[in-house]
Amino acid sequence: MQLPKKIHTMATKSYGNDIQFDGDREQMHRQLFSAVSHDLKTPLASMIGSLEIHQRMKEKLSPDKKDALISTALQEAYRLDNFVTNILDMGKLESGMVKMRKEGVDIDQLVRDCLTNMDNRLQHCDLDVQAAKGKFVAQTDPSLLSRALALVLDNAVKYGGAQPKITLRYYAEGSEGVISVQDNGKGVPPDQYEKIFEKYTRFAKSDQQSAGTGLGLAICREIMQLVGGSVTVTTPQVGQGALFLLRFAL
């Protein structure tokens, strides 16, 4: 994974323990600009290219070719929508606009609804779902918990192997509910277990084809903290994928 380099700067303001750094702010702006430039331009270019070919050559293209072009444009539209959603979600979370609405949530139903909503994203994955034994209900915010799960699943698709294989389990453990998501990618080095939840932390392009903005897991952690839970990652065995655990109160 490629991590932001630390920049040593002089403090510009200091009020007790509250210190701001011009260099850190400038670095954040550069990272955001880079992410926006890449993740807006790339899917837009692909969408425009596919649709232009379809429009100009529709009389000569076979039905299969037409379907492939439309499918490519649609996939890139989903990718663009996901990027914009992440940017907006992070802004709302950081501004305190998102509030938790606690209610009794059937976790089995929540997981199934989330998978249905992500059907297009997961359609090319080998998905193994291991449901809890017996029904259990959590006192949490269903929309927020579902969003956190979707972000972890999206990460598993992005960083899984050439043919993503995802194992999803959910169960009760004492007074907590647990949802685990394991992929079949390269895994996460132990010294980066915490760093990958920081904004703009992402795999280098040389490691993965689609690096992304590095916001998804940062948003996931913000959400899990908001609902009084947690998200962690480990690599149980070297080279056998990352294992994410979402924990929340029952």
C-alpha cells in the first residue's frame, strides 16, 4: 500500500493542544485534488469513449458488442457515483451532520438487503455467506451499519484477487454483534492495520489496477465510531487476504 509521506512543517497556530500545520493542509489539498482528478476523469473518459463508439458505429456493431459498450459505460457510471457519494459522506461526517438513529435491527435482514443493493458490484465475485445461527437483533442505526458493510465489501471487491472471493459471516459474540468480511487478496501488513483507515491511504497503482480515493475505509471507521462500534483489519495468514471485523452492540 502507498501511504502519504509525512511533511515536517512549522506550526502556524497553537491554542493549547490544538495545532494546525500549513504543510499538512497543503498536503491534504494535493491528495484531494489528485483523487478528484483521477476518479472523476477516468470513469468519465471511459463512459464517453464507450458511448461515442456505440453512437458512431451502432449500425455496424453486433448486439454483443453494443451490450458490452453499454455495460462498460454503466459500470463506470456506478464507479463515479460511488466516488461522489464517498466525498459527500466524508464531508457530512466531518461537519457533524450525520446523527445516529438507534432502533432494533434484524442483522440477517440488514445483510441480505445490503447484498441485494450491491448485486451489480458483487456479480462477478465468488461470495460465500455464512449466516448466524438463530436470529439476533442489534440496537443500532440500520442505514449507517449497512453503509459501513457496503464500504468493506466494496474494498474486498477492489483488493481481492483476479477473481475476487469474499467470505462474509455474521454472528453474535457475547454482548456484541460481529460481521466479518474476508477477501482473497494480498492482505494488509501488520504495520498498516491502522493506517489504512486514514483518509487518502490506498494501494499504489503498481499493486492494484484500481487504487481509488482512499476514503472508503476512513468513512467506515467514522460510521462505526458514530454507532458506538468499531472496525478492525488483520491478515490471518500471509498472502491469504484481509479480514475486516465490524463490531456493534446488540
